[in-house]
Amino acid sequence: MKPVGILFVCLGNICRSPLAEGIMRDIAKRRSHAASISVDSAGIGGWHVGAPPDRRSIAVAKAHGIDLTGLRGRKIAAADFTAFDLILCMDKSNLRDLRLLAPAATAHKVHLFQTFAAGRDEDVPDPYYEPAEAFEALYQTLEAGCSSLLARFERSS
Ligand code: 4NP
């Protein structure tokens, strides 16, 4: 069966969404769903296209056994709205931007990550100007959300 394609989106594609991508891939692998879920990430903005994730995201991922060093920033493209089954964004500002970008036929794919994963109407706030210590809390938020997301897939498959 074709894997479910999930695209995580944030503003810059260097802090939150690459970390979510790495965490989701790791959880899917550990729970033997690697073949049924395909994960990627992208940014609303293009400032960090081609750049590796922020060193603070790389460091917190590494501390939890996840390697993000091979990831590179990219900007969301029109083709993503057809290529992916789910487009999960980190905050309501991303959601507004994605709703403007999404062709009408694909609008149903776009959701706030925490709402879709766990029924929580909450942002994963932009950590860019936060100290490095804030990234552990970011990791925990994303890990909890990705676990809920996987549990949702397990219930529906
Ligand atoms: P992200 O964080 O959206 O979680 O990747 C940001 C990274 C860079 C910028 C903003 C947010 N920036 O303005 O460059």
C-alpha cells in the first residue's frame, strides 16, 4: 500500500518542522511503521533554502538519538499540496499562509499539527529567538504530538 505522506511545515524550515520530521520518522521506525508513513518538511519562507537545520534543533535531536544533519531547508511548493496526504503546520500564522497557498481541492489536507494530532487548539510557538534550553521543551511538545499522530494512524489502519 502507498505510504501516507505527511509534510510538516513551519516558517523557516530550520527549527520546528525538521525536528518534527526527524521525530516522526524515528517513532514510525521504532513502532514498525516506517513503510507506511513517509515524512518530509518545508518552510513558508525561503530564507533558509539549502541550509541544514538550526544547530539547536540538531543538538536536541542528537541528545535523543536522532540525526538531523542530512536535512536541508526548502520552501513549500505548489506540487506539495498534491504530493502529500497531510500538511501539518506548527502555528496559526503558518495555517493562514497555507490556506492562502493551498488549491481549493487540497484545502482539506492542511491542519494545525497539535489539533490534528491530539485535538489541542495550540500552536507550537516559533523558538527562533528563544535560548537553546527552550529546544528541549520544543522536543517534548513535538514528541508528544508525533506519538499522538502515530496512535491516530494505528487506530484508523
Ligand atoms: P522555524 O523557526 O519556523 O521553526 O524554522 C524559524 C527559523 C527562522 C526564522 C523564523 C523562524 N527566520 O525568520 O529566519
